Amino acid sequence: MGTELVRLQVPGRPVELLNLESGDAVEHVHTAYIKAGARAILTNTFGANPLRLAAFGLEQKAREINEAAVRIAMKARREAELPAVAVIASMGPTGRLLKPVGDARFDEVYESYRMQAHILAEAGVDGVLVETMSDLAEAKAAVLACKDEGLLVAATMTFEGDRTPMGVSPECAAITLQSLGALAVGANCSSGPHELVPVLKRMHRVSSVPLIARPNAGVPGKNELADVQSWCDGALSLLEAGVCVIGGCCGTTPAHISALRAAMRGFVVRPGALPPETAMLICGFNRYVWIEPGGYPCLVGERINPARKRALREDILSGKMEVVRLEARQQVASGAEALDLSADIPGQNVTKLIGRVVEAVQTVWDGPCFLDSACAGHLESIAAEFRGRPVLNSLRFVEPAFSEGLRMAKRLGACAVLLLSGTEGTPHIVEGRIRMAEDMLLKAETMGLHRSDLLIDPAVLPAAIESGSTFLESVELLAKRGFLTCGGVSNVSTGLPKRPALNAALISTSVCRGLNAVIADPCDEAARDAIAAGALLGGRDPGAKKYTERLGSRAPEAAGAPSEEAPSIQRVKRAVLSGDVSGALESVGVALQEGLKPEEILNEGITSAMAEAGRLFEEKKFFIPNLLLAAEAAKACLEVLRPKLGKATRGRGTVAMATVEGDIHDVGKNIVCAVLESRGFRVVDLGKSVPVEKVLEVLPSVDLVGLSSLMTTTLPAMERTLKAIKARCPSMKVIVGGGVLTAEYAASIGADGYAENAAGAAELVCSLFRRST
């Protein structure tokens, strides 16, 4: 659709305005695709959510634009006399980055999508395709909004290699979106069909819904369109990978669709894989965990709980989150596969505090989390914003809170821990606990949840109060009846001496009996050993593979061996790389106190860290959030060092950055700004959709200009701006970048350089400044 509409679009204006100004032309495009054999057409509403339209001052026209788009598509279907053709509304990104990477709030993004979904529902679309998403939180907001408005919805994300630009893995995208209610999931845009095959194969492993693929055939306006036959061959390889719904994105013309339709005749597609009904899949945005009966138990880190930790409590209340991030890193380094996060502090706004904790943890941990609160009501907004599929921990069998918690889990696609505790507490006998588990499951199933969405916690009580045998027998019986179970095992030793020994004993025995998720302290080596031992004895570690990996090659520790503290520079570098602003500032302070020169700290610590961040970004080990957080830490350190630096190193030059007129995408430009500032350059950020005149105004005060464009429709604006700069100031260096550009295109319009990403842009700027000095 977009490929054809680009030819009609006036530069600097959103293509969705064509619905109001050139309806017949939009209808003609729909008709061409229907005649080519498409059995679903996408409305011209990709950027018609109010937040995105606001960038053009058009938010008040959201209803008019969306209604016109649906009306035009339906007319094309009607006149083609093919009522079976589905009219699917396209819903794309808002153009804003959500916190903590950007400044957009989840609730405002959700509300923008909900408003669009409401209009589309009233207009009568057959469904919605949420597409070209990079951030899992934004994709969740869009899918949730559509679902809340009663619309059928599917969702696809865009990938660069094996991750989205925001670092989301194919598996985590599929798990999260299908759990949230998307009827189909997949990938679009990205690159050509062959490059999407491994992405869709990975989705296929964890999908219980059909898979969608809409690969590019190139980028229009750059003379790089793939020929029809090679694109069709690649598309067929996607069908062989398990895709059930296939189409085209950028560059795919009606000719591509016609050829694909012909090539598919007689092709039998296979549906998405069906994970076992008893298996639970939970995830963050990059790592996932498969919990299933008889499988190796999942270790859930329990240490982020302020109940008995004063330092942690003060860290959460202050908003610093230094201890929270440190605890998260340490637990993951010690082997935790998921983290239990709690912020229940009496007399405080628990929803606000748990939100802080989750946001901080997801800057250092990309895996699954249990969101823990005595009142599940505190967790709804946080579970919605969580980048992944969380677990709500825990729901007690007390109404109406229990039903409300189940409703929340169903709406948000979350899993839930059902704690065997009711109005009269936890049953004292095993039979009572089993009966309560069955009653809770029955209630959950009536509300649309499945057994695989639930973990049963038989409630570990202190051994000083109740024998651990009740918990152990409950675990065993529940496992035999097909329930998945979990437990906070350290409760057993409350009030008793030698707690680690008692905890380890219960862990080993309960795992042997069938416990699926162990909520314990991952930093306790005895606890980790106990899991390995219990899994081996319980027949859950074939060939003793996990046991021998954990215990077979452990080297004995040298008694009294001195610990080697990392040099100050290394501490600075590590803090910057991890995006730990407070830690980086503290490390810089220590380095200065130790007598290190500011220039040494800058070059060997901060600059070296950002170079490493760039390398990791190139290798797809760092993603946009990592790069932005590292840049923020580096900038904070530079503010401290700048007054102490020699005159030659205080300022490396001034760079003006702008997204060209008509383009509202500023994510890439913002990242470049942050990285350049972290490298010591002064940056003048002119914003997005910047007129040529505004760029020309700043030329006397800058040394270099960077121009960004992500939309094919704004390539003429890029060339126009660059030529105006060179006409006004022939010696001014101008670099360009953006998703639709190539080095060849940059050279053809006279740019002095082209960069694929922020790290490359920083190196290019450094190189150009070296040449000019």
C-alpha cells in the first residue's frame, strides 16, 4: 500500500491525508491489490493514531482520516464484488519512545491507540493489524487497546537480524503478543523474505497461533526493488518455515502479490507449533523460560523484597534504584532465570514503587519477572507496561480480590501464582490444600485462563509452626494431577538457626517431589546445589547433565586468596556500559581522588566505554535502550569532568542534528545526539520535521550538520536540505543517515558521509573533525 501511495504524496505531509484529499487514488491502489489476488487489504491508517498525527498538528482529524480510510477500502471491496476480501486496519507506531528510553508514558500511548481503535471499530473494520513494532511495550499498548475495544487483532514486529531495534527476540514477541490476545503474530518490514526465515522459525517454536510474514521487496525511491521471482521464492521459503498468512511490505507492488498468489497454488501451509497444554511460557523482552511438568525447575530470585532489607527499602523510596539494579545483576549472574520483584512498603504508594522497581530492573535484565504484591490490584498498570509476559504473584482465594486478579491476568495475558490461602488462612491438611487448588483452578478456567497459565503455591510455612511434610506432600499430589507448582522455600527457616541448611533441604526434597519453580536466593550456593541434586534424584535431569555442569567441574577456592579489585578506570567503564549513572559518577569521583588525570578518565574510561558500546551495538549484543542508557551515563560523567579538562579537550566541536521536513521520526536522530554528546561534542538538536530555513539559520554557529530521514516520502526533502546547506556554506560538512538511506544514495546527493547507526555516526563525525584540524 505505502509503496504505491508514495508516488502520490506531497512531501512533508502524512500519507494518511490522501484519504481526505485523494480518495479515488487510494481506492485505485486497493483495487489493484484485490485484482492481483490479495484476500486482505490494509487501510491507509498506519500513522493515523492521534499521537503520531499530533506531530503534524492533525490530531483533531484522527476520526475523519480513519473513517475515510475504512470507507475507501470497503468501497474498493464492494466494487470488486469480492465480499470475502477482509478489510484490515493498519495500526503503526506512534513515533514516540516509551520510558525509560524515551519520555512517552504507557498510559498516553495506550489511550492514543484506544481512540484510534474505537473509531475503527465504529467504522466496521474486520480486524486490525498492529505492525512494524520495535518496542514490546508499545506493541502491547496497541494490542490491548484493540482488544479492549472488542476488535480482532493480529500483531507483527520489525526485526534487524535476530532482534528488533529495541532488542526484542522473536520468541518473546510471539509469547507476549499471543498471550495478550493477538490471534496471529509475526514479522513485517524488516528485510527481504530470506532474512526473515530464521526469525519466523524461532517464533514457530513457541507459537500457538498462526504466523504472519510480510517481508519487504526493497525500498521504493532508491531503485532497489527486488525482482518479482526472487521475492516469490523467498516468500515460499517462509511458508515452509510455518507461516500461515503471507503478504508484502515496503516495495511489494501488485505484481509481487499476483506472482505470489500464482506460486502458492497447491502449497499446503502448516499451522503454528502447539506447545504442550501443560507448559507455561514466561518471558522478558529477550529471554524466555519454559516451565513444564518433569522439566528442570526454574530458579526465581527472591532478593528484591524490601520487607526485611533497610538498604533496599531506602533505595526504592529515594528513587535511586542503585541497590535494586545491583541485586538484579547479582542474582542473574548467580543463575536466576526469573526475578521476583516486590515493593510492598507500608504507608506508601505501592503501585508507584513497584513501577519504579520494574523499570529499573528492565534496564539491566531482559528476562522474565514475577510481580509480587500482597494486593494484586497494585500490579495491573505495571503488568501492562512490562516488556514481556509477567507472572502475578500471588492471588489468594479471597473474593472479590481473587476474581479481580484472574480478570487482570486474562486481560493482560499474564500468568498467575495461586496461593493456597483463603479467608481462614492456609488449610492445615494436605487434602484441604488439594481441594482448594482444584476450586481455584475451576474458577480460573471459567474466566478464560488455562492450567498452563497458573502456578500453584501450596504455601511454605515456618518449620517451627508446621512440619514441611505438608508442603512436600501437597507438591507431590499436585504434580501427579498435572498442576505446575512453585514455592518461596526460605519461609521454612523463619525464626530458626542455620537457615541455609534448612532451606537447601526443603529445596532438594521439594524439587525431587515435582516443584516446578523455586523462589529462593540465587546467591546462596547451597540453594543452587540443592536444585541440581533434587532434579537429578527426581528424574528431571537426564544423564545428570545439569548436575555435572554445575558441580562436576567446580574448582576448589583457594583459602584466603586475595580479591583483585578492578582499577578505577575499569569501574568507570563498566558503570558507563551498564548505564548506571550513579555508579559512573561515583567511579569518576573515586578515580579523581586517586589522582588520575581527567583526560585519562575521559579517554580510557568514558570514550573507551562508548567505543565498546558501539562495537556491541554493531554485533547486535547491545540495542537502542542499552546504547541510550550508556550515553546518558557518559554525559553525566562529562559534566563532572568538563571543568577539569584542558582547553583542547573541553569541546570537540558543535554538530547540528535534524530530522528533515515532513519526517516525524526522531528516534535514530536522538540516539546520535546522545552518543555524540557522550563523546564530548556540543550538539544543537533542531528536532524533527525541520524546515530548510531553520537548518540554514544555525550554520554560522556549527561545524557540521547531520540529517536524518526514515520515510521514503522525505528523501526529496533530504536532498533539498543538503543542497541548500552547500549553496549557503560550501565548506560545511554534512552527514546523513536513516532507515531508507544507503551509502550510494548519500554519495549521489553530495553528502560528506553516511552512517548506518549511531555508533557509526559518532566515528564518522570524529573522523571528519580530525581531517579538518
